[in-house]
Amino acid sequence: MHLEKLIEHASRHFSTAGNGHPQTAQPLDGLRLLRQDAPSSFEASLYEPVLCLVLQGRKEVAIGALTMSFGQQECLLVSHDVPVSSRITETPYLALVFVVNLATVRELCAEVPAAAGDGEPTRAVVTHQADSGLVDALHRYLALADSPDDVKVLGPIISREIHYRLLVAPFGGMLRSLFGHDGRVGAIARAIGHIREDFRFPIAIPDLARRVGMSPSSFHRHFKTVTETTPLQYQKELRLLEARRLLRSSGASVTTAAFEVGYESLSQFNREYSRKFGVAPSQDMGRAR
């Protein structure tokens, strides 16, 4: 019953047909609705910490060599910034995306009892069936878009409830581990922050491991567990995503984009870009989306 009401409410925010193109609505800060009426091919992007609940249809997400598929009333929870490739496999597709506030997670962790397995290395992206309590909380949060006077008071309360329900859900361990006593998962999150900030410059793994308080071997092992990739591959993904943004939206030339994101070899850039996105960088110039 909760899901049907949420589907009905979310659908009201789209007044026209998409004609095969993706549609987005943002009824509240930190909350987006996505709709698409035709399957799509894989599209590379960077996922930041979010909860994505599928209301209709099915989506497939690939992180590293791992591919996950999730459908109606299943959700994807992302705890770290990770490059992914995703596609819509069943339509009509309707999904709700809730931005996870890690500061709120940190505050609530002190109030949530530890569970078996907390502190163990875990992937940054997991899927699970959403329970009725979480679906109901998300519906009540979306409903605030119809009552602007209530948003200021009730919005933070319901948002905090959603974060709490994520923490105590079966997949909540991935969020609890971010701020657990062991600190290894949190260290990987800090390392990701350093890579994102300095992705244009060469990475020295021993130096990066030292900055987050880990040995190089432990750092490499836990980074691979959390992100399904290596630090160097992660950096390359960031570089290529930023290069595509520059080519599509800023009018940059292929050479400018390559050197702007840190490549020293134009031929290597062309080769890796074509392998990643399936088209040469020259074909992506000016194709803003």
C-alpha cells in the first residue's frame, strides 16, 4: 500500500511524456525523481552518497567488475563517491533518489547499537529490498512538497528518520562502518576525497596510504574491497568523466581536455576515452546533455 501511494504521488510531478528521453523532477532539496519510458544503454557517471529506490521498472549498475540489478521496491545505497556505469533495463522506469547526508549519519551512529559485522570491509554500493517503514518515510518526505509551510519544520525530522531507517536496515552496516571504531572504511572515504581533490596529479600510493593512516598493502586491499577498483583506476575514471564534461559542455578541444585532466599523452587519452565511452573524444565535443 505504501509503495502504490508513493508511485501515485511521484507520478504527479511529471506532466508530459518523455518520448524515450529521461526526465527529472526535484520537488525538494536532496530529493529527485527520475522517469524514463524506454530502455537505455550503459552510461558512465559518478555516484555520490545516495539512496535510489525503484518504484517501477528495473535498473542495472556496474561498479568495477561487479554488476547489480534491482527492480520495484528494491533500493541501491551508495556510501562513497564511486564511478559507475548504469542503464535502464525495464520500463516504464520511475525512481526516487534521496541524497544521504554523511554528517547526519555520523550523528545518528552514536545512537544506533552496533551490530554483528560492523567494521568489516564492505562495498560502497549495495542493493536490498526496501521495507515498508522506509518506503512510508520517503512517501511522507515527498508529500511535504505539497505543503511548503511544513517543509521547514517537518523536513529535517523526516529526513533524520530516513537516515535512521537506513542505518538500522540490513544493509545499514555499510554506513555504520564509515564511522566505526576500526576506521578502515572511513579511511578509504578520506582517501577518495584526496583523489577527487587532486585527480589531475600523479598518485603515490604509499603517500596516500600514509595520509589516511594505513599501510600501503592494507590500503590497497581495502580500497579494492570498498570500490571494486584500484586507486589508479579510480583516478583514471575521474579523469575521463571530467574530460567528457569539458568536451560536452565547455567547448574545450580534445587536446585541452586531455591535458586539463592530467594526461601527458594525447594518444593514451584518445585510446582510454574511446574504450571507456565507446566513442572517440572528438565525437563527444559539444554534445551537452
